[in-house]
Amino acid sequence: MKDTYDAIVVGGGIAGLTCAAYLCRNEISTLLVEKQEKPGGLVSTFWHEGFAFDAGARAFVNSGILHPMMKSLGIDMEYTNNPVSIGIGDHWVRLHSRESLQDYANMLKDIFPEYVVDVDRIINEIKKIMGYLDFLYGIDNPLFLEDMRDKEYLTKTLLPWFIKYQKNIRKVAQLNEPVYTYLRKLTDNTALIDMISQHFFEGTPTFFALSYFGLYLDYFYPLGGTGALVEAITKKVVEADGEILTNTSVTRIDPQGHEIVLSNGQKVRYKKLVWAADQSSLYKIVSGLNDSKVRQQRALTEASTGSDSIYTLFLGVDLEKDYINERISPHAFYTPNTQGLSKLGRWETAAKQGNDHLLEWVGSYLEKTTYEISCPSLRDVSLAPEGNTGMIVSSLMDYSLVRRFSDAGQYDEFQQFCNQKIIEVLERHLLPDLNKKTLFSFSASPLTIERRTGSKQGAITGWAFTNPKMPSVNQFSKVTQSIKTPIKDLAQCGQWTFSPSGVPISVLTGKLAADAVSKALKRGLL
């Protein structure tokens, strides 16, 4: 490792990797620093007793970004379609095309026969918003184009798209209201609203939540697991002479001296720095600056909360893949109870009566919540032993709730309770004898995510939508501004830089940061 680089990227998640790959391709000497033993962050695949599990994203949505990025970097990776199903109680819909939206509507009408008119009203809103998003993602994102001199493409494809984009982005901006309150305008049935919205984070904007039906059809799954994409980008960084330093964190940044201090005490100089990690940790380690904008951003990130986190149960089961595919599908969103979570009340109220009462509340929550169920080997049979299946079962879970049990010394008890309750729910509604057929099980909580990735409060998509003031850009029309910081020669990228976030936005901001840094370095703008 050298003592000076043109660019240093801190954080080896998919945003940092994307940024480093493009910097290296632009022949910029680049060091990527990652605190874990390997890059990937919230996107990775690991093996346990012969079963592959995706630790973060269960599949990828293209959004006009991921496929163009892969093509641009020369990543020739095999992938397959990722069929998604939606289940409520004993009702199921398998999504195969836009026409499946009517099947979804019919399912809701069967469950809520007295609210047929309300369902139609909601479905029409979903169609409208899907139409807006079609324009936004209607072509490959031009940021990843290799040659912008193709006049025919510019005049016949890009310009017409851009005109429609400007029109539709304004419509999208008007749908920033939380989806739950927006749906209250369309129906007074809270259970119906819950069935549509309770698997989204609290305060999720309407345009993001109601567009997701279309995004489900855009999912794809890499053969070998989601971590295959991380491995492919990592390979591109190494092949282009980029350096990757793992098991190392950055403990101090000296912006005036253009220097970082690593956890091993080594000092490394840079011309440009890109922060692709937790944003609040950035402002804790920046030294020597008393700028008012830096102070304001530091205070804002400290006071703000991360997005909702998840509780995940990993299962290896002695059940045939076809058996599970018939009952669930490779990737499903399943709600076992049609009552909805609204009637349950908030956990903070239950906690006032003690942790025993709170644990009862958790049990009720796990009976009513919506689960994301992913079975890697139903897309790639090599990811589980023959005759067996690996299952990843996740639900939203509040970081503070889990922290309460941990602080009380009841974390293990809490995990055991949750694991058994989830198996019980799945056994009762979907897979009889699941408990007997379970070969092994283990779980990860919001505390696990925080510990392993450094993500504030175990957040999986950056900042919470409920923050009074968002520490990041949250308007699509201003996404190019998201990479800027108040610190000279320091850019940022990743889930904490733009909201709402996800893998496509992380990749997009990684590319934006790489382009900005490359342009500045080539022009000598230090």
C-alpha cells in the first residue's frame, strides 16, 4: 500500500465499490478502505452448512441503473428472473406481468368484499404512479452511456425521454406524502391500508410505495446469489489496479492536510476523498474544521434517526424445492393475518408495563406483520443441497425495541422467542411440520446489522422518512447534488446521501461521485 493516492473511497458497500470501479477505469490511483473482512456491506451472500443465504438485498431491481452499470463496466454475469408473489392469509397472487395487478385487486376484493369501490380507487392510483415511474426508468440511465455523441440516439431517444422526465418528475414530487395518510383519503378501512402498506418503512413516500408493484416485475437474481454482483465489481476494481484494504477502519480525517488515519495507526494522503459509509460517523472523525456548515450537518446527523431495520430468520429445511415453490414461490411478501398492525398499537405503549408484557406484544406483532420470504435455491438449485431448501424470512423491526431487550440482558431470550414464533406462524399458515423439518435456524437483528456494517441503528435504507429535517437530498430532480458535502475535496455516495434509497440509488450515487472526482482531478481542481 502506498502513502498517497489520487482518490480514497471509505466504505466497501456497493456504492463504494461502484465508485472505486469507475475511478480505476478512469486511471485514477484509488484505495478502497473497508472495515469488514470483505467488501459488500448490506449486499452479500454467505454459506452455512451447504446452504447459501443472502445477507442483505434478496434480489435486485434494475430501475434503468443496474443493467447499464454492468454493461458499462463489462460485467458479464449470469442472472435469472425473480418471480414475486404476494400472499395474504390463504389468498395468493403470483406476479407475472402488468395484468397481475388486476389479480391483486381481485384478491383484495375477496378479503374486503364491502370495499370493492375503495380497492378500485386504490388500484387506479397504483396504475397512475406506475405510469410515472415508467417514464423515469423507461430507458437506461444516460449517466452510464459510453458515448454521448450518437446524434440519432440523442434526438430520437434521449431528448424525448428527458422532456417526459421533466414533466413526470414534477408529478412524482407531488406524491411525497406518507403512503398511509395518502391511502386514508381513498378508504377508511385501516386493515385494507395495512395490507397494502405495512411492509414499507414508516413514513414511506406515496410515489415510492405505490410504484413498487411495477418494480416487483423488474427484479432479477444473480446466479450464485446477490453477492455475485459484489464479487464482479470487486474484480473490476482489482483488475484495474485499484487497491482494497479490508479489516480496517478510518479513525480520523484531516481535510486541511488531505490525510486519513487508519485503525492500525497508518496515515494515508489523498487528493480527493469519497465517503461511502455511515454519514453520521463521517462528522465524528473530521478534525480541524470549525465551519458553520460542517457544524450544522454534524448536529443534524447526530440528531436524526436511521430508517427502520429488519429481523431476519435463516432456515435450512428438509423440504423439497418444488414443495416450497408451490406454496410460496422464490420470493414472496406474505401477511398471515388480515387484521393489520394498526389495531395492535405501538410497542412503546406496551413497554410501559414491562418487558414481559412487551414480549407478548412482539408475539402479536409477529402474528400480524408482513414477511419477506426469499428462497435462493428456487432461483439457483446449486444454492442448497438436493432435497433441501434455504429460507430467508424477514420482517421490519424497530431498533430501539431490540435495544431495550439487549440493555436488560434479555437479548438471547428475545431472539429465541422471535425465532420460534416465526416458525410457528409459517408452520400454521404455509408449511405444516416446518418445525420438525428444520435442520438449523439462526437469526440477525437490527443490532446485528449495526455491529457488522456500522449502519446507524441497523438502518438498511439510510435515513428514516420521519426525520423532521432530512440530512440528505430527497428530491429526484436534485439527485446530482446528493454527493456534495460541506467539506473541501470530500464527496459522498451510498444510501445515506439520498432518500429514498436502495441498491440502484447507491450505484447511481457511486457513479456520480466517481464522475465528479475524476473530472476535478483531470482539471487539476484541488
